[in-house]
Amino acid sequence: MPDQEPAGPFPEDFAADLARLLAPGEAEGAAEVMAQAARLDDQRLGQFLDRFAHRVSASAAPITAAELWELLPGARSDRPGAG
């Protein structure tokens, strides 16, 4: 593996790893959450990733975009699909 920094705030294989964990049909919604997460400051991004890791370790059930929104620090009620 080359010694270079990832292009964004997530590890290089994060998207592929996430895709394997998602419920069918959730990729587009999850991408919206990840776009918001990428805009977080380091502390809040760390909180999101910690919450995500906890969810993954707590349940083998596929993850939905709605769950990801709930893990996002400061998630707003006006997010896509809310209400």
C-alpha cells in the first residue's frame, strides 16, 4: 500500500466496506450521510465514526441510511427523508 494520505476524511476502502454493510437500496441515502459527515470537524467526525463502529459491532443487521443519519452529530430534522 502506498504511503499517502487518503483523499478525504475517510479511509481508502471505507466506501466499499460501507457498501457491504448497507441494507439493499440504501446506497444513495448513505452517500448523502457520508457527504454530510465529510463536512464535520475532526471531533464530530470522530464521534460519528465511533457511533458507526459501535452500531456495526452491536448488530449484524444491515444498516439503513436513517440509522446513519441518527449517528451523525447534530443531525437535523430537515435532512433528506426526514419527517
